[in-house]
Amino acid sequence: MLLVLEQGLNGLQYGVMLFLMAAGLTLVFGIMNLVNLAHGSLYMVGAYLATAFARWTGSFVLGALLALPATLLVGVVVEVIALRTLYERDHLDQVLATFGLILFFNELVAIVWGRAAIYTSLPPSLSGSFVLLPGLRYPTYRALVILVGVAAAVFLYVLVTSTRLGMLIRAGASNRTMVAALGVNIRRLYTLVFGLGAALAGLAGLMAGPIYAVQPGMGEQILIQVFVVIIIGGIGSIRGAVAGAMVVGMVDTLGRAFLRPTLSTIVSPAAADKAGPALASMLIYLMMAAVLFFRPQGLFPTRGR
Amino acid sequence: MAEPLIAVRGLSKSFGGLRATDRVDLDVEDGETHAIIGPNGAGKTTLIGQLAGDLRPDAGTTRFAGRDVTSLDAPARSRLGLARSFQITSIFPDFSALDNVALAVQAHSGHSFHFWRPARAERELREPALAVLGGVGLGARADVLAANLAHGEQRQLEIAMALATRPRLLLLDEPVAGMGLEETQRMVRLLSTLKRRVTIVLVEHDMDAVFTLADRISVMVYGRIIATGSPEEVRGNAEVRRAYLGEGTES
Amino acid sequence: MAISRRAIVLAAGAVLLALVPPVAGLLNQPFYVDLFRRMMIFAIAALSLDLILGYGGMVSFGHAAYLGIGAYAVGIFAFYGVDNGFLQWSVAIAASAAAALVIGVISIRTSGVYFIMITLAFTQMLYYLGISLETYGGDNGMPLKTRSQFAGLVDLRNPSAFYYVVLALLLLFLLLGRRLVDARFGMVIRSARSNEPRARAIGFAPFRYKLAAFVLAGGACGLAGALLANQTEYLTPDFMHWTRSGEIMFMVILGGMRTLFGPVLGAVVLLGLEDVLSALTEHWQIILGPFLVVVVLFAKRGLFGLVSRDG
């Protein structure tokens, strides 16, 4: 039972990271109508920058704090140079051009830091674990990731629901010309939103460093899972991103942890050893297929789309 | 009296909180030209969409040519003889005018799982299409890319595509919208020649066109049909004058 | 004028491709037979994608899935000692078509960005499935024991014979594709791409036609996969990697969407470019990426659009 709880927390932690990614992607799509495959690259850039800054300053926290604005800056530069011209193009152009950006970023990272995976070491204060319940210790760092993620979600909620920027974001998602008519500099708004999305992806990436391998291509592994999140949750809605991220995070984590042992009680252990991992890695996609079959618009479709 | 060609009972459709059509009853007799007028936002286009089968009604039934078509979608209704034009011109812009019409002919000549013979060489598609195109006055423009036709010609092309499906009922959503005087006159003349040959439901803001073409008129306000009658009756109806004509014919 | 020019380009292309083996033999550069065969195999894949992407308007980011399924069909049969090519290739086509049917039924009801993400996600699922098939080499893949056998009819171990088989198949698919897109079937999917509400209003029910096109394209790409397994004599989940789908898509755009011949040109140019660049630097993708962006932004009509343009 405690094991289930622990894995549940891991699922929550993964879900939080998926949410940070999905929120940026879905905001950018909802407002600028841009399918940005290179969103995963920003995640990767965040992870690498955090690692590099941590080594440079000798402090993990300082590295993280520097990496966040740096990733935002990278996002803004990419938006201004390459993506801005894509807003009016069709989805095919957007997909291909951002695919080109992915190739570029993955190679750039490989040139600067090499192709081998690098790992970030945590400061002693974060690398331990603490007693969550009697008999259950949980890694401090993963708990911190959950806390930061939840805080970011709350921040995003407040930003969208009760600030002027949030008002523009909500209005922009439903009516572009109206926002322009309000006299808002729409290009600056777009750059700002893109930067926000980049910062969220960077936050997810810099937190991922100490948990997962930091390597070229890491962005796309998570990106495709984020697509599943968005397909399940419904595109363009933050609420959908939250729900989708939690569902995918839980199902993926719990599936990997418990599918094989569960299967071995039904079929032979040998067969379970074979089918278990295969099924676990396919689980979220199968779930996506099921959701689509019954609800082609996802669980939380945005109205009027 | 014979059964109406299309009979609508209690048709409703809401978008969010807005009731676009609200328990609409409508009978269109075989052979008549029936205009639906009303201020912008009255739900006329929604009604056309529901008649064509593009929008599923929240409630109500639709009978067409003696059978219940409520659950049929647009392609199925088209094959029963229901054709439409759209409020915003809707053609295949990257095909020639003739291709546009030939596609409509093709859609009504059995299934299209033919993989070998070039469709553009099929006389049974091209000849009827050319005939229809000539009938609407676009015979000389057959090989022009539809995107390059003038606005008025594109609207004529839409009519041609509808006619090529050999419809029993033609749903026309503002066929003269955005046209100049001369183009409007040409379109009204074209529609006059179609009267009697085919039943027409006409949504239109241009009152000259409406009173020239319509045998009967229904007035729609806030999603409801508030009056139906001959042009004279509608013109004299006090409620209509107050609700609609009194506010000005264009909004 | 455009037609005749197109025909000339086509004929010239076919002749040039047919000349590759003797010329490579003269120059004593057998490597080029290998390279051009690989190009033509990807040309078949890109051609099949053009059917649904260019003519059907379905932006599938998962075309590598069928490449993988076709390759695995050959590889798994060979693993168990079944090397009959007729059987292997038939199953490759059938299995890819079946997968396309399932993916298509679920994805074609959706549209736009959903379609892109769903096709991408399903292909990723198959990629992970490939990785977890430990029996067939898992992550690392496994060598193909022997190339497909055709009862002595043709020997694929002969590089030139294999080359001409691929060339014949490519020309066959070009012909079939041309007939198909101009026939009634093609007109339906093209009209649905052009204006789906209009297509529905005149009485077409596009879903089943789009699905049929999706299945046909999947089957054709499955055959390309079977060829690819024979080409590399190796089987790896990397055939299904999502970047492969992106590459095939880029071939279509680079060569010219909705032209059938364009994707062939795109495959030749992209793989040729990769070959040249990778000889220059290990980090050739840093050049290819921005090149891709530039092509999308400034040369949307593709190479074939440039050469076959009027006047």
C-alpha cells in the first residue's frame, strides 16, 4: 500500500512536469494558433542551462535561478527570429519549420555539451529523503518538484484569471481582432506569451535535470507525451492540461511500476516479463486511443472550437 | 393538399446560452419559392444549416419528400435531393469552374471508388456539368480556375453546383449578398428561371429580390417564425412591420 | 506546356535513375547503387505520403510507422527462417494497411492539429513497442539473416537486380498514383481537401474515401519498409523514430507537394544532401535544420514546382 502511495507521488511529480510543458504548449496554440514542436527543445535548453550554470556558480539553486530567465530569453529570441512569421501559416508549415528547429537545437546542444547524457548532482540539502508517513520515506527533491509545480500552476491560474495580461490572453484566445482593436500591441503580447511558455518549459527542464538523463533529444521524448496530455485534456484549455497531465503522469508511472507484477498473477511470470514493459510503455497511447474513440474532442474541449 | 416537400416541426438549436432557432415550424410546398426574412442574428443561417443537415438540432423533426430525415447528415440529404448555397461563397477554388460542377455530378452518380479512369475524361460527368454551367451563364468560363472568377460568377457557380445534383429543394443563403446592382439583377433573373422547376428556400436581405421571387414569405425574429404568408400579407402584417420592417430593412 | 514539361522531366528522371548501376559500375563506385536504391525506397514512402498529405490534406506525422511495420514483417519472418519474399512483402503491405486502418479510423474523425498529434503519438507507441520486442533485438535491433527470396525469379543479393526491382516498383507507384489522383476516387479526396463542407454539401461523404486513401498510403509505405529492411539488411525500431516521419514529410515538401513526382525528387535531394553534409561534418543536422526552416518559409512550391513551372 505504501508502495502504491510512493508511486502515486512519483506519478504526481511526473504529472506536474507534464503540466508545465502542456500549459505552455496549449497557451501558445490557443492564442497564436501555433503548433510548436520545438517546445521540447526549450525544455532541453532549460535542463542544459541549469546544469551549466550550476557548474559555473557551484550552486544548484543559483543555476536554476539563472536558467529560468535564460530559457525565457532563448524562447523570445526564437520567437522573434523564426516563429513570428509562422503564425499566419498553416499547420503543416509550422510543424515542419519547428521540426527544423528541433534538429538545430539538438545538434547545437550536442556540439556544446556532447551527445552523452550528463547528470546534475543535487546539494546535500536536497538529495536526501524525509519521512512522509511512518514507514514511508520520500525523496526531498521530488517533493520539491511537486511543490514548485503546484505553485507554478497556482501562479498561472492567478495570472490568467485576475490580471490584465490574463484578460488579454483569454480574449486573444477567442477573438484576435478584438484584442487588436483594443489597441494592444499584439506582437508584443504574442512574444510575451511565447516567453511565458518557454519559461514554463524551461522550469520543467531545469527540474528534470537531477531526475532524468540530460541529453540531446530529451525534449522530444517528453513532448510526445505532452501531446498525449493535450489530446486527452482537450487543446487550448489550462483545465484540460491539468487533468490530462495528472492522468498521463499517473497512468504512465503506475503502469511502469505495477503492470508487470499484476500481469504475472494472471499469466505466467515469464510472459509477464515480456509483455509487461511493452504494455507499460504503450499504456498512455492506448488510453489516448480509447479517449479519442469515445470523445474525439478530448475530455475538456474549449467552447466554440 | 399534398404533403409539403419539406416539413419542419419544433426545430431548436442553441449555441451556449443563445437560442439560434427556437421551436421553428415551417412547411415549404412543392414548387414554391419560399423566402425567409428577418434581422441579422434572427437564426436564418442556423435554420438553413439545420435543413441542410450540417447542424444537428437539439430538438424537433424534419421531413423531406415524405420521409423523416432528422437523423441524416448533409451528404445523405444531398443525395435525397437537397442542395444548398452558403452565405459565404463556398466553392472549390483550386479547381476549374467545370471541375466544380463535374464534382457535383460525380457525387450523384454512384460511389466514387474508381481508381483508374481519369475523371476529367468521363463524358458522363463533363457533359451534364457543361450543360448546367451553360444554363447559369458560365459556359464560356468553364476552364477558368474557380478562384479567378468574379464574385458574382462564383455565386452563379454555386448555383450551378447545386443544380448539378438535380435537387428537388434548393436552399439559398443570401445569394445576392455583396453583389453590385448589375450582378444582383443577373442573379435574380437566373433564379426566376429556376422557379417552378425546383422548390426554393431563399434567405435574403435584399427586399427587391425577395418580393420579386417569393411566392410566400416567413418572417424570423429571435429564432422564431412569427409570420408566414404571401408577400402582400407579410407586407401588411402589423406584427412584422413592428418587429422587422419598421426597424429598417437592413440592419 | 506544363504537362509536356512535366512529362519530359519525368522521362529524363527515369532514364537517369536507370543509368545509375552501369555508370556506377564504369566508375567503379558501387556505393552509388546503394545510395540511389535507398533514395528510391524513401521516394516510394514519400510518394505514398503525398497521396494523403498533398492530395488528401491529411497532415500525418506518423508515416514512419508503416515503414517500420513493413520492415518488421520481413525481419520477423526471416528470423523464423521464412524467406519467401512474396509472403513477406504481402504481409508487410497487409499489416501496414491494417495498422493504417486502425489509426485512420481514430484520427480522421478529428482534424487539424489533433490529427498531427495523434498520428505522431501512435507512431511513438509503435516505436516503443519495437524497443520492447527483446526477441527481435529490442533497442538495438537485429540483422536480417537473408534478403527476401523470390523463387529464383530475381536475386536481391545482386545489387543491380535489387536496384531495378526498386526502380520498377517506384515507376509502378508513380503510374498508379497518377491514375488514382485523377480518377473519381482522387477527385473526392482532393475536393475534400479543398473545401470539405462544400464536398459534403454536394453529397460526398469524405470519411470513407479519406480512410481508404490513408489505408492505401499505409500499405504502399509498408512495402517501402519491406524494401528498406532488405536494403539495410538490418531491423531497428529507429525506422519508426518520429524524426523519420519528419524526414519523409520534408521530402514531400522539398520536392513539391501534390505532384507525386516532387516527393521522388525530394527524397533524392534530401538523402543526397544528407550524404554530402555528413561527409563534411558530424554535426550536419545543424545545417539541415535551418535549411528546412528556410525551405518552408520561402520555397513552399518545392523543387518540382520550380522545374515544371510554365515559361
